[in-house]
Amino acid sequence: MSAARQVLTVGLLLGLFGGTAVYGQRGTVVGSVRTPVPGGETVAIPGVRMTLTCGSEAARGNQSDEQGEFQFAEVPVGSCVLVTDVQGFKSVSTAFENTGTERIDLPLSLELEAMSAGLMVIGTSLDTSVRAASSTTRSHQCACRRNAATR
């Protein structure tokens, strides 16, 4: 076999097997979800729903445990995005690159959403005479305001 042919064969084998090794590698993404509290401390947030999307693979879901920790196994090499979702906290989208490392540590910090207060009362009256009297009173008040405005 000529030297040129040997170099070509070795190059082809390296390209085939080397490429397979890189593309075949998968890592594990681990981390914890926490939120800052007064005094500079952080506390774990359990039950955070997460969606991991990597390249053309189907999105995968997971949830943080009681200590706020999570894990995604068999994460392919390439660009990935992890999105968090839990009531009362702002959603976070974290992009990262899996370079074939066996383990990727991805700590997440979530901020509280702004709280808004509102009250809606829904109900019905059982006494129809109260409803009729209330309706009549409102009509009378409206008529009085209109008459006062025209004077």
C-alpha cells in the first residue's frame, strides 16, 4: 500500500470514528434552583418545571426535587436551552453549550414576580325582593343625578 493511500485510509478512519465519538458523546446537566432572600442567603425552590431543548432533539421536561436540585441525563453535544417555569417566580431561559463534558453544573437563580392584589366577588342573592329594591334604587339615583345636571 502506498504512503499516500495509508494517509488517506488513516484520515478517513479518524474522521469516521473521531466524528462519531464527538457526536455520540452525551453529558449530564445537573444543578439547583434557588432564590435570594433578605440577608444575602438563598433558599431552594422545589417543584420548578423545566424544559430542556438541544438542537433538533425533542424537548424534554423535568422538575426540581425537594432540595431544588435537578438532573438531565444523556444531553447531546451542541447548543441547548433550559427554560424554568414555576408560579410566583419569573421564568428564566438559560442557554449553554455542551462541549462533550460528562457533567455540566448549571445553578439557576429565580426572582419573585411582582405581586398584584385584586378582589373579585361573584355571587347571587337568594332574596329576589332585595335584588328588585336594589335595582330600583340605582335607577332612581341615576334619574336624580340626570335631573340635577340639567338644572
